[in-house]
Amino acid sequence: MGGRRRRPGVRRALLRVAAQRHPTGWSALSPGFQAEIGGYDHYVGFWSTISGVSVTDTQPAGKHAVDVSLTYTRDDGSTASEVRRLFLEREDAGYLITGDQVVG
């Protein structure tokens, strides 16, 4: 993974989502973002179509954001890559993801 200046709490938040453990990944999202994406069932529905995800790079994108290069492997074996900007909020145990945007 790239992103030389990434903070450990940001790394933990990314890993919780990328691990595809639904309750663990869900807990990395802020309550507002959970509502924005349509709730837990929608979240699980998306991830149930994905057999793997790799984080190939991270780059700072401002004080409260990071650009993450992702490659998803779908259940049918096809792949899709994107750069997604994750907006972050500090919490006691690290960071929560408060929003996202595809930027590449």
C-alpha cells in the first residue's frame, strides 16, 4: 500500500472495510454515512457481490480525506478498479469514514 503519510487509525478504518467482515466494516462508517448509503442491508448487498478487494495505493487528499486506489474482484472473477476519496472524522479509536466520492 502506498500513502507514506497515512495515519494508523486511517489504515485501521480501511482494513475494516476491505476485510469484508460486514459488521466490522459497517462499524468503520459514521452513522450519517450509513444512512446515506441506504442502510446495512444495502451495504451487505454490495459486498456480497465482491469476492475480494485490494488497496493498491493511498494518498492524502486534504486534512480530512484520503484517495484510495482500489481493485475489486467480483464473484464472477471480473475486476474493476477505481480511485475513491474517503472523507474521515476522528473518533476515539481512530477514524470513521463519513463519505466518499469516486475521483478516478
